Amino acid sequence: MNRAETWREFLGEIVSSAKERKRLANQLEINAATLTRWIENRSDPRQDNVLALLEALPHHRQRLTELLILEFPHYFSETSPNAILPEIPSNFYYHVIKESTAQPPQISAIVIPTLIAQQALGHLDPQKRGMAVVVIECVPPPKGEKVRSLRILQGRGTPPWDRMIEEATQLFGKESPVGHAVEQGRAIVLPNADVRKQQYPLYTPTASWTESEMAFPIMRHNKLVGSLYIASTQRDYFTPEMQTVGLSYSMLLTIAFETARFYEINTINLGLMPSREQQHSVLIHLQSTIKQVMVEYKRNGHILTRVEAEPLAWSKLEQELFRISAESDF
């Protein structure tokens, strides 16, 4: 049987028998004919009907809510910003696990964060009010040294953010909420820009229109690979329920990375990064720096792939940004 793609199809499957249709209609205090019109897309339920429908079908509530939001997102936003799915849909867990077993590790580390960022974006911003969901990873340090910064790996956004956030390269250090989340191994939630400016005066977010922010460490067995960062254009947007959902996505992200990409907390000592504007003049040279590293190694008789050269290039740019930060007058 094909999986229902709309709430109407799904409801039709649930009440496929006349007996079940009559039972549900009685519980909702409507005519069975009204249920039929909903299923056949000949009329739409009112908001109170939708909420009653979810209460009447508790075993199907999660999937039904997910499908209803696609057609009636305003029904869920008008009552309360809390009206989101209270947990990650079970079918998405299956999709992520399937991808993790089908892809080699280097591909999984790109594909799975992209899938999770896209899913979390739709989950937490169904009204497309403006949100960014970004997966941030530790910049691999030279052998024997500590992690000194974090970089954007993958991300997705709704306007005013670009759809693909990974193109907006930026490094983060201890001056940022994502850096704080990683160093402390705990979630950081900032309700609005005023609080952010007080608590992180040296930090500039990925976009000037950022208001609410959340950052969750991506942890496995007390080791970290980075942070899940979520930002909204809305003040005081992230409710406790949304924070719980964000934490769940950060936990799911651990499946994307090999064990070797995780670092003990005591091997992370983030430095202070300059502002996003100051970083731009350095990070635009990422691609040329990667090529330069490959040429230098080839000259010394070693052949590096692009994947092998990229961490070394990030390390070079990281050092340049630390130099700028040290010379800046904060």
C-alpha cells in the first residue's frame, strides 16, 4: 500500500469502514457526510474541527498533525507558537538510519546533516517566518593540538536567510553561543538580540536580523563533534517544547559522524574569533588556500586529495583570523 501523502488520504484510510466513519463522526459531533467531504476534498474543516480530530485519533496524532500542517499551517500558529509536532516524526528516524547504512562515512557526514537541517527547519518554522538551522563542526587541529575554532558544515534557511547556509562561511570561537555550547557541553538559548548583546558582546551572528538563538552540542559519550545552531527572526520564539525538539535533532546528528571526528571536552580550547565582517576578507580565499596546500604537498613529494587538504586549509585561515583578532581593538 502506498503511504498517504495528504491528511485527507490518511483520514480516508483510518475510516475506510462505514462503522469507523460513523463512530468518528459521532465523536466529533458532525455528520458522516461531512467526513466524506473532507476526505474527498470537497470542503475544509474549521480549526476547532482539526483540533478535535487530533484528540479523537490519538494513535494517529503524530502523522496526522504532520500532514495537516502542510495544508493548514495557520491553524497551528494562530493559537500558540507551541503548536508544532512535539517530537521528530518516526518515519524520519527511519530515513536517517537508512541513509547512514547506505552511504560511506564521508558522504554520510554531508548527506545526513543536510537532511536533518532541512527537516528541523520545516518542523520548527512551519510558517516560514524566517529561520536558519546550521550544523557546525570543530575545525580539525594539527596533530597533538587542541580544537581552536568551529566552522559551518551544512545548513538550511528560510528567507531572509539564503536557502543554503553553508555558502556563508564563518568561523566561531569562545565569543559565540555555539562556542559556549561546545566548551560547556550544554544547550545555550538566547531569547532575543538584547540578551545576546549582553551575554556575548564580541559575537556577530550569521545574519543581522537574528533575534532568538539556540545552540546544542553534538555529543556522543561525552565527546563532541560540534554544535547544532538554530536562529529565528522572531523575538522569544523558542518555547521549551521547541528546545526539546532541537535537542532531539542534535542527538540524531551524532549518527552522521565517525568516532574519529569527536573530541574530548578537555581537548577543546576555543580562541577568540574576529567579527563576521572581518572574517570575510580571509575566508573568501578558502578555495585558493586548499589548492595552495595541495601544491605545497605535491612539491614535497606528497599527493593530497581535496578532502585531505581542506582541514589543513581551514587551519591556515584559522591562524590568520586569530592574528586579526589579537590585533583588533575590542
